[in-house]
Amino acid sequence: MARVRTGVRAMGAVLAVVLGASLTGCSSTGGKRAEERAAAAAEGRAAVNTPRWTFAMVTHSGDGDTFWDIVQKGAEQAALKDNINFLYSHNDEANQQAQLVQTAIDKKVDGLIVSLAKPDAMKAVVAKAVEAGIPVVTVNSGSAESKEFGALTHIGQDESIAGEAVGDELNSRDRKKALCVLHEQGNVGHEQRCAGAKKTFDGTMQNLYVDGTNMPDVTASIEAKLQSDKSIDAVVTLGAPFADAAVQAKQTAGSKAEIDTFDLNAKVVTGLQSDKLGFAVDQQPYLQGYEAVDLLWLYRYNRNVLGGGLPVLTGPQIITKDDADALADYTKRGTR
């Protein structure tokens, strides 16, 4: 019996050695691969060996819009990881944006990302892309039209829900009369934001249309409104660059209104920290760009689609002074 037990112990020892070697090999291989992926990212190399597809992103951004700079950074980082040749173009004129999409179609790109701020102007050209066999992902604007236009999915926030969140937040701050500043006429998403806020806000809310391409005009328009109506106790801007204009207008008008905004950047975080701003609505633009490229890559590689016919939501998230410190470093590097 002693010999049997010795034999069992010996066999167990051999199995332990073999198993240990196997696990060590797996762990070593997995660790090595993880290290290689990290090194590739650090050196600006792709983390995959799939074909070098070309994806184009065409947005309705104007020049110098920090929000879209962040979207672009996210898309470029995902493209680097996914071995994608990434092409970015933009124009805030809907017809020009449509022409840029047509240019991408003519180049026979392997995937297309497009924003639908003015969907009527984009419908026909997006249909052309789909008919040409180019997979399309819509981003940021146009969640209601995305599926109808034939896109695989939409990535962004539901603008009506985001607006409703603003109305609720204004209520929690005991605001009574608010101004919603729209800086791009015809942008359906902007209209939805203000309409959503008006829906849940217990006070009164008025829309103010300004020319977003002329910042002095934006400041002057808000200032004039605050001077003529001292009962306005909240101003909601629909983009981070316009929050600063509203702060300046408030100071010049001698108003006590709280300035709140959609979207986030380094200046907005600083404004939250210094109490110049009350809150911001973050829809995570970096994530919108990153996921748009990633989802196209997944579709090309493995026919994966996310959302199940519904938008993939990246917001809204209400950001206040309590959250600002944790996000400051990310906004400074331009990714949040």
C-alpha cells in the first residue's frame, strides 16, 4: 500500500509540474501579448493585423469648435488601434457637408461616420452610401433619423432626454425663468434640447437665437436680453464655447443669472470650479468618436452591430463643481 501511495504522490507531483508549466506558459503568452499591445499603442502602431480599411468621418462642425476636436481625437485614437486609415472633414453648411460625404463615397471608403444635425439635407447622400455598400454609423446628431436612413447604429445622447435632464436640474436649483441660447438655426438636436428642458422645467423658458459663428454677437445678444429682463435667473447655452460668452454677458449686464451649459471642455471645468458656471451636461464626445470607429471596425471584421436598433447612448451626465476636479486632467489633455 505504501508503494501505491508513493506512486500516487509521484504521479500527482508529475501532474502538478505539467499543469504548472502549462499555466505558466499560458500566463506568459497572455502577458506577453498584453505587453505587445501596450507597446504598439505607445509607439503609435496598430494593435490588430486586420486589413487597412479606410473610414471617413464627415461632421457639421464649424471651424474652431472644441467639441468636435474632442470627437476627432477619440476617432483618431480608435483608428490607430484598429489599423484604420482615417479621413476627417467637416462643414457647418449642410449642403457642403453633403458634398463632403459624396466625396467620401467617390473615394470608395470602407466605412462612413456622419452627423445629422440637418437630416433633410443629408438623407439622399447617406442613402447613396448605403446603396454603394458602405456601412454607415451616425454620430451625435440625428438619432431619430439614423435607422430610417439605413445606418447601422447611432452613437450619442438622446437630445430630448438630455434637455429634460436640464429642466430637472434647474428645478432642483430653484430657478424660475431661464433662457435657452440656440447658436445654430436649423439644428434639430438643439431644438430638441431646448424643447426637452422646457418640458420638465417648472418655470418659464424662452429661446434666444444667436449667430454662433460670430461670438461678439452671441455675447451682445445674451447681454441685451439679461439687461432687458432682470427676472432671468438661468442661462443655458448649448455648447461649451458659448458658456464663456454668457459669463461675459452676465458680468456686463450686472445680472445674477446662473450660467449653465451643454458639453464640457477645460474652460467649462474651470468655470465650474470657480462657481462661474452652475452645471454642465456631458455627452462624452471622445467616446462618440472612438466608438464610431470601433463599431465600424467590428462590423467590417465580424459583422457585429450594437444597439439592437436603438441608439448607443453616451449621455447625458450632469457635471457639477463636485465632479470638476476629477475631470480636470482629462479636459486639459483634450479628451473630455
